[in-house]
Amino acid sequence: MIEVEHLSKIYGSTTAIEDVHFSVEAGEILGFLGPNGAGKTTTMRILAGYLPATTGTARVANYDVHKQSMEVRRRIGYLPETPPLYLDMTVEGFLHFVAKIKGVPAGDRSQKVIFAIKRCQLLERQKVMIRKLSKGYRQRVGIAQALVHEPPVIILDEPTIGLDPIQLIEVRNLIKSLAGERTIVLSTHILPEVSMTCDRVTIINRGKVVATNTPINLMKELSSSSGYEVEIEGDAAPVFSALQQISGVATVEVHRERASSASNRTLLQITCSDNAEPGKEIAATIVNLGLGLQEMRRTRPSLEDVFLHLTTEDLVVSTQEEN
Amino acid sequence: MIIANTIAIFQKELQGYFGSPLAYIVAAVFWLISGLFFVELLLGQEGIIQQVATSEQLGIATAPVDVVYLFLNSFFAVMGSLSLFILPILSMGLYAEERKRGTIELLATSPITNWVVALGKLLGVVAFFIVMILPLLIYEAIAFSAAKPPIPPVVPLLAHLGLILLATAILSLGMFISSLTDSSIIAAILTFALVLFLWIIDLIANNIGGEFGEALKHISLLESYNNLVQGIFDTSDLILLASYIFLGLFLTALSIETFRFSRQ
């Protein structure tokens, strides 16, 4: 549904994005994840046909976003970084206007507007001037304007910014409910959002794509850094050397400051070598030395670790080959 | 489709003016000043009727004077100048506000062309201006109904057409200036500067004479307006005014396109 190839955008002397490439299947939700200033908004704008790319191509529903802009515009709903709202219109009036300029036939307009209002839970605010709405409601009106003409492709630039935790869940559920019937690209810098709503993630850093995969696969990529967190009671020194003898244990670190407030406790962070499962041996060693094993917990890399790993070390993980 | 979209933008724009306190203030000031001039020019100490009466008493009047015609000329000369100073305030927000609010991103990613947006916006603001001059028709009707012999309807008709075309041309150029910035204030100031420039051109054209003066007269908006107000129907004046309107539309569509291309 969406194919982006070798996309670059250069503003004067600064390169906003470089050789960005990804594709989205019909009905899929792709998360576009990156720190602030990574080039997310630039990419979204190019996809929506608002900005032309310097080089490379982007195609939506097999139409080139630049050369066949009108065809693409008919097929997308777009929520820019700042929701494009006319403050002196009512919610309903604004959505009617958007439906009109998006080419919804007059007969279908009222029905589609009501549907979008219901879907974005704006029913009790539909007659209110947008000027009087809170930020969270304005954001929802922004999402409603991207949905109102029922486009096959929806591009959302930071859709959950400024929402309170309850609205956040509602909006995420709304986005999830669109999966299957609509193709969605959403950009965000919030990690949990991606693992909760997206089928696949493209991570972008400093204008370059550093990884594209499912959230689960991305975490697996870093499985080598899985390990254990162990809290023991007693002298840590003998345990420290004994643990390093166990096969499958890569490193052992002592974090006294992170242990529970009770005295005489030590927190050990153990990382394992690839695919090793030395949990049993670790427990046995501690118990055999006569120490109290207060807590033992398996640690797996979170998406956050993957993200930090990818965006701080400039490490390009080539996971784009998706058979 | 194009017409439907133009109407959509037009309605939105017009609705925006009726919902804006600034537009009402502008209209109120316009009505106040135009009303004052109307009364003053017609009935005041220096007014047309007084002047004619005085000259008849003194026996200076050699030929019969068409009071209505004289009044119409001087009133519309004032209306033209007044409009020049009111119009930049109406046109300043046309695009600057869209840019500031980010709604330009909605318009630019909707299946409508820049031309349609610009045309719809221009029609919207012109419609608001027409609403502004409607009350003037009432007192003109009252004054002219007393005229003997009655004034041929084509004269005031041409004068109003001239005023609307002059306003459309200024608004069109003002719209272009508004599309260059995201500050309404800067747009208003630059449009005022443009209006002053047009005024100076007209002054020079009427005062230096010679070939250069004649050439300037041909490109002066106010000159064409004055011709229409005097009841002189010349297609070249209409073409000039239409050219200015088209120029404004063209530059607006162009600037929106380039603005997207070069946006930082």
C-alpha cells in the first residue's frame, strides 16, 4: 500500500532524512519511531504530499506522492504534528468542511461526519467551538478530520501528544480498531505506543532507518543481553567470583545502591552469554555459599533497550529483509 | 468539483469574517466614516448643495450643474481612498493565519488545487466587502430618489462596480502578500505599503504629465477606478483591473507552491 524508497530531504545544508526506505502492507499499522528531530515529521509530510522529497520516491496505493499528488490526496487522511483546526468553527462544522474539500459527496457527508464524531468520542462536544476545546479534545478532532472521508491510508504524526492517560488508551484503541480496514502509519517518540498499537516498527535516527521489524523480533535481536537480577543477603565478595565461574554467565555487576533498603543486601546484575540459561546453577551457587537468596528475576531487553541500543550506538541492524 | 470546492472555501472564509470581532470593528469604522462623509459632502458647510446654492446666488454659475453627478464623483473618490486603508486589514489574515495555525497543511494535502483555494478565499473576502458597502446603497437610494431629473442608473452602477473591482484587485494583491508570511501584522503593513505605492503612482501620473505620466496612468488602478466612477465605460479599465486581480491570484497560487517546496 505504501512503498518508500531511497527517500532523502535536504534543507539547504542540513540533511533531514537520508535514504529512508520502508513499506507498509494493506491493513497494517506501521510505527515510525525515533527521537525528537530524527526526521519523522519530514517523512510524514513527504508521504502526505505536503513536502516534495529531494531524491527518492514514495508511493501510496501505487501513485507517486509527488507526481500524482491529487490521486494520493484523495486516498489519505493526514494528521499533521499540530492538528489543523479552524478555531472559530464548531466540531461538526469543521468536519463537514473537511468532508467537503476531501470530496465526500453531499449525500454521504452528514452520515460520515456523525460516524467520525462517534468514533472519536466527540458526541457531546459536536456543537462546541473548537476554540473552547481542551488540548486532548482538539487532538481528537484532529484525528476525526483524518478519518472523516474514510481514506484507505491514514498518516498520523504524533497522534497521542497532549492526551491524558485515559484519552491515551482510548486513542490507542481507536487506532487499533482501524487495523485491517485501513493502512496506518503513525509516528511517535513514545515506546509503549509502538508495542501496544503497531504490527511493525521502523526505527529512525538522525534521518536514517536503523531497523524495521515487528516489536517482538526487534526484542529478540537483543536477546543476547538477557540475564538475571539477583538480590542476596550476606557478603557479596565470595559469590561474585563463584558466579563468574559458571558457564553461560558473561558478566556480573554489583549494584549495592539499588538493593532494598534492608541492610546487608546486595543486588547483582548478571548477563548471560547467547542462549544460555544458567538460572539453576546461579541459584545453587548462592544457596551453597549459605547466603540468603531474596529475589531472583529474569531480565529481558525491553523495546526501550532496543531503541536505546539502536539510536545511541549508530549500530545498523539489517533486519529489513523480511522474506 | 472545482466549483463545489471553491464554494466550500468561499463559505468557510465568509463564515470566518462573520465570526471575527475584528471584521465587525472594521465594518463599523467603515460605516461611520463613510456615513460622515456622505452627510458632509451632501449637506455640510462645504457640501455640494451649499456650494451650488452659493454660486447661484452670486450669479457665478454659468451652466446648469448636475448636483447628483458631482456628489457621486466626490463621494466615490472618498470611498476609494477609504477602502484602500480598510482593505489590507481584511486581507492580512487570508493565508498568514492558515500558515500560523498549520491549517495550510490540511488545505495543501486535500484534493484541491492552490488556485481553487486562492479563488475561494478571494471571493469570500470580496463578498464580505460587498456586505460592507450594502448600507451605503440605502442612503444613496434615499438621496438619489430626490434627484430631478433622475440620475441614469448606469452611473451609480458603474461607480459601484468600479469600487468592487478596485477592492478585489487590492484584496487579491493583499492575499498574495499574506501568503508570504505567517504574521498577519506583517502582511497588513506590507499591504499598506503597497497601497501607498499605488497611490503615489497615481499622484505622479496625474502631476508630471508628459509621456511618462500618460504611461503611468495606464497602469494606475486608481485612474481606472476614477474613470468608472465618472461613468466612463472603457474596456481597457476593466481589463486593467481584471489583470491586477488575476496577478494577485496567480502570485498567491505560485507562492503557496514554492513555500511548500522551500519550507524549512
